[in-house]
Amino acid sequence: MRIAIAEAGLDPTIGYLHVCQPGRQALVYDLMEPHRPEVDRGLLVLLQHQTFTPRDFLVDAKGVCRLHPELARSLVATLCMDVTCDQFAVTLKGGGTRVL
């Protein structure tokens, strides 16, 4: 999405729902926001059927706990199969449209 926004000539750091801060891709988050309920619903269904083990998580030196990359890829692949997204179309500088 970030690349498509840049190709469309839009600034990905200027959003209307999320706070604009240096290094934050506010517009990317804004365009993903309408799909949050679908993703949350799919994730909750998936979590009801998934049994986790300690090796599914990694804890770094600062105590931050993250999903193991292999599990994260699996969850994303499963969610992407279940979530259907409408596409966003933007008008490009110089004419034409781009689907995000």
C-alpha cells in the first residue's frame, strides 16, 4: 500500500485519522482502517482454533514479546485468504488512476 500511495504522488506521512509524526505512515494506516473489523473478526476466529506454545513467541533482551516469524507468516497467510478487501482508487498526477 505504501508504494502505491507514493506512486500516486501522495505523501504517506499525512493522514486524516492517524496522527502525523515523523517516520509514521499515517495515510497507510488510514487506508487500512476500514478493513480493521474484518481482520479483527478473522483473527478472533483463528485464535479460537489455535493452540499456542511458548516456542510460538520470542522475547528480546528488553522483555518485548513478539510472535515467532514463522507463526506470524502463517497467521497472515490464513487471514489474507479469509479477508476480502475493496480496493481504493486514486487519481494520479498527470491523469489516470491507480488502485491501492
